Amino acid sequence: MKNTTQAVVLWGNRAPAHSITAMMITEDQKTIVTGSLEGQICLWHLSMEMKITSKAILFGHTAAVTCLAKARDFEKQPYVVSGAENGEMCVWNVNTGHCIQNVKLPYRHTAICYYHCSFRMTGEGWLLCCGHYQDVLIVDAKTLQVLHSFKSQSSDWISCMCIVHSTRIQEDSLVAISAAGDLKVWDLSSSVNSIQEKQIVYETESQNLEMANYCSVRFCTYTERLLLVICSTSWKVYDYCDFSLLCTDVCKDSQRFAGGEFLAANRLIIWTQDGHSYIYQLLNSGLSKSLCPGEGGLLKETITPHLLCSTSVMEKSFSCTMAFMNQRKEPFYKILYSGNSSGRLHFWHVPDVPVSQFDGSPVEIPVKVTITLQEMFDRHKSMSEGIIDHLCTPSEGVKLATVTASLYIPSLDKLVCGCEDGNIVITFALHAARARLLRDHPLLRGSLPHKIFGGHDCSVTSLLYPHARSEKFDPSWLISGDQNSSIIWRDVFTGEIFHKFILQAGAILKLLVPPTDYKVKLFQSIYCVCSDNSVALLNLQERLCFFHARKHLFPVKTLRWHPVEEALVVGCEDDSVYVWEIETGTLERHETGDMAKAILMACEDFTIETTDSIVNTSHETQRNTRTTFKSSNSYKLGNLSHNLIHSEKSSNKIVDSSYSLNPFTFLPVRSKYNISLHLLLFDLEQVLELLQSSQASGLKSANSFHSYDALKTAKSSSEKRPLTLKRNKTAGSLYQMDGPTSDIVVKEIITRPLEEIGGIKRHKKFKSTKKNKTQMSGKIDVNMVMDAAKLLLSCLLPWGIDKELDNFCVKHLDILKLQGSVTFGLISDVDHLCLMLPGWNQVSNDTVGNFSHNLLSKKVIELSTKYSLVAQKQKNKNDQLENHISAMLGLETLLHFLKKLLCVSKTLRMDGSKCTQSGSSFEKIESLRGKWKSSEHFTSSFPPFTTDVLHGKLSK
Amino acid sequence: MATAAAASSAERGVLEEEFKWLLKEEVHSVLKQLQDILKEASRRFTIPTGTADGATKQENFVLGSSSTDQVKGVLTLQGDTLCQAEVNLKVSRTSQVLHFAFREDKQWKMQQIQDARNHVNQAIYLLTNRGENYNFQTGSEVLKLMDAVMLQLTRARNRLTTPATMTLPEVATSGLTKMFSPAPPSDVLLNFYVNVNKLCLLVYQLHALQPNSTKNFRPSGSSVLHNPGAMFELNNQRFEVSHVHKVECIVPWLNDALVFFTVSLQLCQQLKDKISIFSSYWNFRPY
């Protein structure tokens, strides 16, 4: 899929909820990866001084992340695999945030181990997986397809496993413990061949350990002898050679063990579910062969665990995931880390030789560093501000409340924000974005057109602009629901309240529009899903609640309707189905199990859209431009927006067309997991198309100036001269033909004060009926597209490297400086997305000085020096040009910039396998170049592009 | 707005007290209740978990059907394993009675039962981790715990209510035929599965299709039950299902377990509802 959409993220001041369920540190100790209950994966940067900054958040899973593991030889490719509760698996590049591969299998994994045996295996290696299914699955690390499985004589779920690699035994084996407590051993290296030939491989050893609920098994790589087995109430050390019990210890009351690891020979660390850990020394190395578990008395005397150190956390937490990173090489630390369900990370630096105090009592190791996402957000205020915080000047003194619901109306370019205090703020989306991103600008501050409508007395929970979904609704209607079960139907322009419905059914969770082929009687009606699991049908025309289905015991998952019987089919979360007769409002049937499935299947085509995904919308906009209709029913990103936001997918084609006129989309994202962010999506290809077409139709004069300019520079290239001259002539003649009139038009468009545009646009919209709107849209678009393009370029340009260049951009191109760093989004495919988090820019500060806040990498500095040279020349040229010409040139340069961006993004997509493009394309190229052996192919392709950009500039 | 705020300040205090009570007392009593129900459910699976009292008891079931008397059988179920099975198949063509039984040394694991049992044990494990002395700080903690428990319970229930769909070659290679002695004839396929509270046995009688047969060969897809006429290919030999016999027996404790699952799911949802009611009164951030 070609994807030229650029995404910029506007975070709110609240960090997304991130209840950590899985955690790992990459082998280079630079990246921390955390998976969450909400389904997102967070990437953090760990500096050499053990400072942690958040880098990016990866969207893609629609259910809780259950496990994380490396997916390749990390030095070659920084890939990490993640498994989710619903069987999704993703391989991510943790340096760039790309989703490399994803798949959905019917298996829920609890642990994944990467295994590669270079001399026996072809391909990228195996992912050995265990979880809520029988035995161990072997998944290909590259394709994520199930290759085979390790079978067992008495199959059961495997609760934990580890790979035993020992030079002494000369055989890699997999040690696993089943749910029933059987320890099983499979040969790994010697069974590679038989696995590849799809033969059944059974375990070589099996032994019952007499306990249940095992959570971890570890092999001591120092002695290559000891096996540590941890279950929730005790831990045991076995001799790996004969499986004799050497040592055991039970946990204190009210604590449960969660895992452990060997620190060194005879020294181990055990941690508990509530985030405590204990370091033990196994005294008197109990390895002497004479001892066996039968002679219990003797055993106890010789091998006793002695507590050396302990760590603890202050706050009591629901549950923790902890792990230990043991690196023997010098620059690396021994790190004990944990993440808990409130999203807090804790790090401990474990000393190389932990010792107890002189009197033998254990030492408490202090927490080295601790952080949450919210702290990162608070620290980087400029990247995490509310979207409408800028609407009021400080002098007004009115602080707007937190946004609890927001909605973007593409056809009006309006952003509607529902606030915590019940107010609804309506503003222009692009302006809000500009005000939020760009540095103080006299034209922008304080004078943004916005309206505040009251009406609700508690926080607004849902918003609906019904016209976007079906044209039978008036384009001026806006419907909002609040926490107190009231629904207000009002005019979006004037704020006049037509009617207020009061339902007494808890908070209004969703407002939905029924499908267009609904019967006439229910002409203008909307559905609302309430927090008491009820569904109400409101008739707007007659201003009454038509019927209210209140019987549901579980939250409503799907809404469908039966076309023949006029029935509403409600699917609940417990997989039961309720069929309501719309006419009478009676419950016709209640079914569970197979029958419920069959009913839902029967009404498959008559779904009332309840789900939505971010990228789906971008996909949608793309689809419109290409007019190819793909039947992608992937609402996978759902978790983020799962069931809660209404579908952006318009059921109506006429509305779609107004969509396609919008190369810029403003996407509010909100979900039950309290993520509130806004995505700015720029469709580069479309921006370019629109600008060019406007240039071709109304702005011929711009062409003429361009060629006029080209004539001057053409001197150097004598061969091209005649050609350019010729073009100049034709352009010149055109200029004479329609020059004077169009010149005025263009000038007006370009120089029109910014805040006026909004006013005029609104004015126009007011008057416009449906018919002339489409005619006018062309002209309106030029302004909008220009502004959008400029905003995008503002985000991408390397500010602060060259003062003159900055000035040039601000003065002549009208591209304004940024207020702070921008967080970009990176779209891997339809439902995999990487969003940078506040604080990402500090990551590079290790290497690059702190003199610019929009530095992507060193490469940018190199580029910018070249670039500034070009700009210098251009500037000289500009001096000679008159004022209005420079305005023309502005548009030209803008176009040129965009063209190059598009070009780079496309090439990147082609070359870098699944590499997509974001604002930080240069960074990506660099990182790729470092990693790939075939980098020559990259480096060769890269300079032409940059030089192309530069030459392109030169030619002006 | 102002009046609403003033009126609610006193109300808020009361509500806050109530919410504290909910977290401190009510949640634990519900959790205790849940644990009891689920332990009862888990006991139905009669699995010796850890300290429980040793061997699982064996139960005999007679397979039958109202529509056909061509297949008869007796099964012995021990927890999640079929340890004995005797099947009598009357071939209508020859009116010859085929008899086959499990080999003495072999046992057949009913994966559905095993999975359901493991899911329940997971749910119990989640609950026991938050014992009496655990203090819930926020409502979201409870909601998360309930979500996790409900996920396990839903899976346990679905595992029993929705048998796996299999293709005929998968049935043929499942290894079930190897369990019997004497081995059933090559034109007979067998499949055991659980459907809600019933343990079912499917017997397919096949006839081989001639390689040059004019019949339009179309392999059938995945299904729980394949109807006569379904075709498949195995080891370059094409087969068609000529007869299907389904016999079943009701396992009472599976029914009990399913009832327990449903009751505990409702309890969980009720607790969730109780917690989320308070979100309407002030912004307590459920997540």
C-alpha cells in the first residue's frame, strides 16, 4: 500500500494509561520496552547514566500485551516480538517504531523465547512460544507462521520455560513446566532437522514437581548445573544433572513469588508479585554428589540460602512485572527493573558483588530511578498541552477545562471539544493546531475565532455530527451527550438548543446514526448507548425517546438491525443477543451460544457502526483519493478507540467526496482507556495535487515567474537554455492572457490576514447551500491546503541551525517557527502506528548538543549547511525580485518542498521493504544504513535525493 | 452549575464514604463468593491440584442417540482424560457388528475439558492473589481484576460450548484411530468432542472415490460435523463420507461447571457496574 500520509501528534496534558503487563530491556541496554494492559507498547530510552526518557508509543494490538521477547539476533536487527491476549503477534523495530510483521493466530502466549542455531538453521530462527494451549509452538521468527510444535506424552499447558544452553552438555534444550507441575525437557539443537521435516518430537525427560502454579524456571549459566524453579509460594534449586532437590525456601505471608534469576554462581535474586526482591547467597555450594533430597537433614546444613540484599517499593501495587538484566561486559549494568499496573517503572542498580551488612542483616538497595509517562508529560509541557488551551489569551484569565470528548467535522473544518465542565468549544481545527504548534505569532494569539456553548452541567461524554454520516440530517445539527444522561440537540453555528432529552440511564457512552436504508418512520433518529447497558432510540423530529431497551446485563458490543422484521439486534459482551422489536419496543428474544452467533451472522450486513480506528480514517481518506474500493474490514486498532468513538467511516458517498477534498484531517482519538490525543494527518500526495491544480487553473502567473526565474539560473547549464527560453515564451504569453486577473486573486489568497480567513470561510459556509458548496470548495481549499502544507513544513524544518534560513522561511515563505518540539506519528500500515512521546527529543541529546529542539540527527546538520548555502543564493535572488514575486515564489518553494518530501517518502517505501515515512525520514535512513549490509544500495540512493532537493532549490 | 456543585459537596462526602466501603468490604465479599463458586466449579473437573486428595474418580457413560442405533458405546472419563472407550458399530450394508476399544496403555485427553479446567484455575489464581488482607486503592484496580477474571471465565465457557472445527484430513490424522485395538477399519473415522454438557462421538463411514471417477471432487472445509457427501483427500486417495453417526452422553458435572461460569460472570459484571456507578458522580478516572 502506498502511503503518503504524514502524521503529527498533538498530545493532551494527560498521559495515556499504561498498565504495564510485560517488560524487557534490549541487549544494548538502550531501549526499554513495556507492554500494557491497554494494548500499547511503550519504548523508553535508557541512557548510560541510567536516565529514562519516553521515546514512542506503538499502537497495533487490540488486546492486552502478554509477553515481549527479542525476535532476532539483536546486534543485527533490533527487533522485538510482542504477543497479545487475543493471539495477535507483532514484530517491531524498536529503533524506528516500525511494525515489521504482524499476524493473528488463535493462540494466547504467556512466554516467547527466541532460538537460533546458525549452523543448523536457515532463515531467521524460531520463536518458541507457550501459553494457553497444549505444549510448545515453534513459530518462524520472520513470517510468524507456526512451523511445528514440540509434543508431549501428557499434553498440558506450559506455564513457563527457558532455553538451556550449556557448553558442557553440548546440547541446547528447552526446559518447561506444565500447568499440572510436570517438568519437561526437549532437545533443541539435535531436533532442528526433524522439526524441519515435520516429524513429531516428544520430550526427552519428564518429572512431576508436585506443586502447581509455577511461574519461572531458570538455568544457571555460571555453574551450568543448577536449575532454579519458582512457584508462587516457594522457590527450589535442583541439580540439572539428576534433578535432585538441593535447596528450597517458602515465601513470607501475603507475598507471592513471581520470578527469579541467577546473579552469579550460587547467588540468586528472587522477586515477588508486589515488587520486592531478595538476593540470596547459596552457602557452601551444595553441589556435592553425596547429598540427595532423601537425606534431608544433611542437605539443610550444607546448602542454606542466606539473604544478602533486598529491594522494595513504597507504593503498594496491584501487580508488577519484574525482570533482571545481567550483563557481564563492562559498560553495562546489572539492572533489576519492574513496571507496575499504574504505569510506574522502577530501576535498581544491583552491585556486582552484593554483600550483607557486617552483622549479617540484609542491605536495602535503593531505587536508582523511577518514572511514569505522566511525569514525562509534565516535564515536557510544550508537547503535552490541551488542544484548546491556546484559545484564550492569558489576559482573559479563563482557564478552559479538560477536554473529555472531541469531534472533527471535515466538511466544516471545525473542531468540537466537549469539556469537563459541560461547555462545548467550537473552533477551526487548523487554527487550533497552528496555535498549538507554532511559536507566538501576533496574528494567532488571542484572536482565534471560537465559540463556547453551555447547556450541560457535567462533563460531556460523547459528541455526534450526524450529517457526516447521513445526509438526511441537517448540516447544522450537533448532538452531545453528557455524564448525567442528558442529550442536547443544537445548532452547531449559533448554539441554539433545539431540544434536550433526559434519559436517566447513566452516562451517554455513544451516539450512533442508524443506517440510511432505515424505514421512513424513523427518518431522523439516533441511537444512544448508555452506561447502564441500555440502548435508546431518539426521534429528533418528534423530539421524543422512541424506545429504550433496558434489559441487557452486559455492556453492549454490537448493534445490528434486521431489515425485514424491523428489529434491533443487540450483541452484548457475554456473547448473548437480544432482539428488540422497534415498533412496539418489546423484547422478542434473548439468545446465547450458537443461536446468538447465528442471529448476529444473519444480520451481518446491517451493522450500525460502532467501532473505529485511527489509521482506518487515514486509510479511508487515501481510499477516496484513489477511488479504488478495498474491502478492508480491519478495525484492528480498535483498542485505542475500541467501541467508543463513532466510526469515521461514512456510510454516504456524498459526504465522502467532501472528505476527499480534505488533504488534511484532524483526528481526535479517545477511548475507554482514557487516551486523549489528536492526530493531524497530512496526505502529501493530495496536498501536492491540490496545490498544483490550483496553480494550473488560477495561478498561471506563478508559472511565469518561475520560468522567469529559471531563465536566470539557466545560464550555467547552457544546453538546457533554449528549452527553458521556449517555455518562458509560452508561459509569458499565458501570463499576458490571464495574468492581471489571476494575479489579484492569488495575491488576495496569499496575503489575506490569517484570522480573517476563518471568518470569511465561516461566513461563506453559512450562506452556502449544498449545491454551491462544492463549487466554492476549490477556492477555500487553496487557503486551507496552503496553511496545512505550511504547518507540515514548520514541523519538519530544522529550526535553529541557521538563523538566516529561519528568517527567510518566516518572512518570505510564511512558514512559522515551532513553539517546541513536535511529536510525529509513523504509520506502518493500516492498523500499526508509532507515535512519538514527549521527551523523544532528549534521546539524541547524548550525542548531539542541546542547541536545537527539532534536531532529528546529525545528518540534518550536514544537510542544513548545504541547504543554507542554497538558501543564501536564493535569498540573493529574492532581493532582486519584487514583493509580489516573492510571494509567488513562496508558493513555488512550498510546492517544491512538498514534491521532494513525497518523492523521499515514496522511495523510502520502495527501498526499505516495509519502511514507511514520517517526518524523521532522514533519521530512518541513517539508522537503516547502519544496520543493513546492503547499505551501499541505500547510501547510493540517498545522496541523489538530498542533492535533488538542493538542486531543485538551486534551479530557482 | 453553581447550585449543582453546592448541593453535591455534602453528597460527595457521603458518596466517597460509600465508595470506600465498597472497596474495603463489598469487593472482598464478592471476591470471596466468586472464589467459592469457582472452586466448586474447579472441583467438578476433579483434578488433583497440589494438595487435593489424590486420584480422580472414574465415571462411566453410555453413548446413545435417539435417531440411530447403529453406534453404541461406553466411555470411561477420568477428569479430562478418556481412559476407556468401547465402540460397537453396526455396518448397515453387511449387518456386521464391528467392535473396537481403547488399548490398555493409551488414554485420550479431551483438550476442551483440559483447557476449561486450566482457565478456571487461572481465574482462581488471579482471585487468590487478592486475598482478604489486600487493600484496593482505586476502582480501576477492581475493574482490571474483574476484566482479567471475566476473560478467563468467558474462555473457559466458550471452550466447552464451541467445539473445534476440523477438516476431515485433520480428523483422520488426529491419532485417535491409533488408540484402538483392534484398529478400526480404514474406512471409519472417529472424533470425540464436547458440546456444552454433552460428550459426543462422531463416526464417519467412508468410501474411497475412484481416481477416474466422474464425480466432481470438491474437498470440504472445516466443520464440527461433516455431512454425508463431504469429500477429502488423504495420501493421494480421495474419500467421500457415506454415513455419519453421532452418539452422545450427558456429563452432569459439565453442566454444573457451565452454570457456575455463568453465575460468576454475572457476579463479576455486577461488581463492575457497582464500581462504575461512582464514576458518574465525580471524575475518578476509571482507567
